[in-house]
Amino acid sequence: MADEADMNEKRPGAESWEKLFRETLGKSLRVPFKGTLKVDSQVLELFDHSNRCFFLADYSSLRMLFVSPNIINVLGYAPEEFDFWKLFGIIHPDDSKAVFEIGKMALNRELNYISGGSNRHIALYMAYRAAKSNGKYTRISLTISRHTDPAGGIYDMAEIRDISHVHCGTMVSFALLGGKPLKELPQDSRKGLLISRREQEIIYYISQGFTSRKIASELNLSEFTVNTHRRNIMSKTGTSNMVDMLLFAASNGII
């Protein structure tokens, strides 16, 4: 029984996500969505075709407000059966812990903005493996953005894309877009950890999804120098991959 409990802790399921949202957003100042959403044909034409679909939801009350029809072609599920428990339940067991930790980090950032009265839009991008209705796993990207309806509180739009055609391995990846501006990032010099201003900038651009080449262009550095900074950052933070490094940075206020 103890081994089973340890395994459940390592691999959070739908129940863990439900508890997380109900104990955080459900008890926060975030206003539940009370308005009426109207999804017109133009929106469907833009976001609901080929390898992508989308849903509109209220994470504070765990309500799906709208699921686009093309989800049946992307993942094989009918719109009416795709609820929060399905969304959380189809995450690959080997990816579930990383996705859950990323979700907690993004949620903590969201709660900070809510408590500060900010309406800043944040977009969270994640890529991981998810189960289709036939039981086979595919790699998807999930991009979630928060929107404020003047008449009806807050809701989120999430776009799902099947990216199995992109040869990028199986590692979970993410980027938090629209967070703390670069100019607000102070040098971190707590005891035992010295993150320089330049390293802070590198971490910031990584969190925005920039490649080493693009970071080098932005900062007028060589790509070799950027990669050296990346290795030094991971050594200082005691992490071995970009996901863990960004989680460390976000959890410790570095970005």
C-alpha cells in the first residue's frame, strides 16, 4: 500500500488536479465566470481545424464552457465527454509529475497577479504526451491564456495541437509567456546562490521560448557564450534539464 501511495504521489492524476484548483483558485479572489460565451463561425475557422482544437473553461469552478468540435479529430473524444477530468486523466503517466509541477508554478504566478489586482494576460505553453480515445499516446501542445470578461468574470482559452509530426523527443517542455517583465528582474544573490544579471536575462528569454541562437541575437552575444551561461545556470541551480531549471527559477522568484 505504501508503494502504491508513493507511486500516486509521483504520478498525480485527475483527483490531484481537482484538489489543487479547488484549494487555490476556488478559494481565491478570482471571480468565477458568470457571463455567456458565443463562439462564432469565424473563431471556429481560425482555431478548429486540421491538427488543432480548443476549449474555453473556468478553472476556478472546473467548468468546461465550450469544447470545439474538432477535438474528435485531434484526440478522438466527443466534445461533450471532454471535461476537466478527461483533460487531466489523459496525461502520460511518465509526464504527469512534470506537468503537475508546471501547473502549480503557473497557478502560483496567477494567484500572485490576482492578489495584486493585476489583469495582466499570461499564456502558459506546455508540450507533453496525452492519450487518444483509442488508447494510443500522441504528443500535444497545450497553450492556456487567461481572459477577463467585463460582465462575467474570468475564463481561460486553451488550444490543443497534435504535434506528433514534430521530431522533438518525449521530454515535457513549457514556456510561461507574458509574466514578469525583464526590467523588473533584480539580481538574485541569496546565500549559496548567485545568479548574475546576465544569467537572469538568459533565464528570462528561455522562459519566453527563445532558442540559444535567438537569445544570442537579442543580447548581442555569441551562441557559444549563451550556451556557456546555460550550463552555468543549471550547475548553480542544481538542475539537469530546462524544465527543472525553469521551475526552480519560477518557484524562487528569479523570473
